[in-house]
Amino acid sequence: MKYNFSNIKKAKKILDKKDCIAIPTETVYGLAANAYSDKAVKKIFKLKKRPHFNPLIVHYLDLEDLIKDCEINHNFIKLYKKFSPGPITYILNLKKNSKISKIVTNKQNTLAVRFPKHLITRKLLKDLDYPLAAPSANISTGVSSVCYRDVNDEFGKKLKFILDGGRSSIGLESTIISLVNKPKILRLGGLSLSKIKKVLNKKLIFKINSAKILSPGQMKLHYSPGLPIRLNVKKPKEKEAFILLKKNKKFTKNIYYLSKNGDLKEAAKNLYFTLRKIKKDKFDSIAVEKIRNLGIGKTINDRLLRASKFNG
Ligand code: AMP
Ligand code: MG
């Protein structure tokens, strides 16, 4: 996609006034504001209806900008060199003199940071003299946005500007790894664990809020289109939308494919898009066939499991 420089200028103007805009990234669209300003980041929480205790990811152009705010370490450098810019978020210690708003971190002394790859957003970050706090551009607990129209459907006129960068190429959120102590995975995401393991050359610790172990009402609902979802379905019910990984001649009615030939990356890119489409097509419920639990398939299954906690 070509740069639209006049749009980047407009985006900067609004951000400089401590307002929110939506930005494109390769994972999902972000709801962005100046991470150094209490006033600006408060608007993110309000627009998203996000609980104040859920901290935000801050987006930087590069290492040079990051070191103004965060302490870095050996593991970080290894991963940064290999995977950034890209779909990985690091938790690092904040520097004592960091200017990051306390509202971003909910007063913790650690910060979640990412370096987005999308060229339009990189150009924007280059033009700003502050980093951008940016959670996914959707109302809390809902499906993330992967294109201009999704963001518009979520916020409408409440949002002053959406910087259009086409469809997000990955379509799922970043993988989150804490590097404060021993490397610890906090969220599955767009970068597969095997790649991270290879670079760090050590076992990873996991502290993912399991969607499995809790009973339905207990599990915090997330990534939900607001419809009941059944997983690992072999035969859909009469009126259910049926999501398949790839074409299957056995089924002909109410079918949505995530990919042409079963490619998991293509499926990931299409997952949120498909969930929104089904809602727009006025189905009351969704069934999903079993998705291979491999590579980014693990992230797809994580999101579907959390979305399936919808009960009403
Ligand atoms: P979202 O912005 O919607 O992609 O979600 C960001 C995720 O990052 C949330 O699950 C937060 O809990 C997590 N997060 C942000 N900052 C921190 C932090 N300092 N420590 C641990 N997790 C964090
Ligand atoms: Mg989110």
C-alpha cells in the first residue's frame, strides 16, 4: 500500500492535541494516543470501555526511542534483532525517569512495548516525538479490528480519525513475552513459540491465563462477536454458521472458509474478519470445525476458546 502523506500529517495533528486515532498495524488496528500524556491515554480507556487495571502496549519506532523509557537486557536484544519490527510484545522494566503516563501501566514499574512493522504507522511514529499507547481498536471483550471498516463499526463518530492501512496482514494480536526475569510467555499471538525458543535457546515459562481450566462464567470473555460459538464441531446444526479451515464438499450450507487450502497463516488473517462477517450476515450462533493446534493454529484456538465463553 502506498503512503498517504497528507493522512499521516492529519493523524499527527490530532495526536499532538492529545486525542485518539486508530492506526493500522500488521497484527490488528490499534486505538492510539500519546503514551506520555495522562489526558490522552485516559481517552483510550474511555472509548474502549477498558478496565483501568488492564495496562496498554506502547508502540515505538525503534530501540533508540525505547531506551529513553525502558531498561533493556540480553534476551531482549536477541529477540529484538530477530523479530522486531513484528508481532511480538516485550515486558521490560521502566526507567525511573521514564515519561510514560502512570495510567498506561496502572502504576506498575514494567511496560509492554512493541515495534510495529506496518509502514504507514512506522512513518507516523518517525514524525512524532512521543511513543503511542495503543490497545486493539475495539470495544473491550469484543473482536479486534483488522481493517478501516471494522474500526468504524466499533466507534463510529466517537473516533476523530482512522488512518487507513488496508487489511492487517497477520490478523491476530502480538505474542507477549515478559523479559523482566526468566523469559515468560504471557499471551499466544502472531509469532510462533518455536521461533522464539530457537532464538533464546532455552525453555520458555508460560503464564497464560488458561481459557480451559476455569468454568464458563469464571473465564473472562474476550475476542467475542457477541454470538455463542461451539468448537470442534463435526456436523453443524440447521441454522448455525459453520466455519471451516478449508473447502469441504460435504458441507454446502451456511459455510465460511478461513483459507483456500488449509494454510494456518491465511486462516489467522481471516479469523476476525470472518467472525464479524457472520454477525453482519445475521446468524444467531456459530460452529467451528477442529483447527490444527500447531504454530499459529494454537493462537487461533486460544482466541476461539475465549470467544466461546459467550453465554448470553
Ligand atoms: P491489547 O492491548 O488489547 O492487545 O492487550 C494488551 C495485553 O498486554 C493485555 O492482556 C495486558 O494485560 C498485557 N500487558 C500490558 N502491559 C503489561 C505489563 N506491564 N505486564 C504484563 N502484561 C501487560
Ligand atoms: Mg485487545
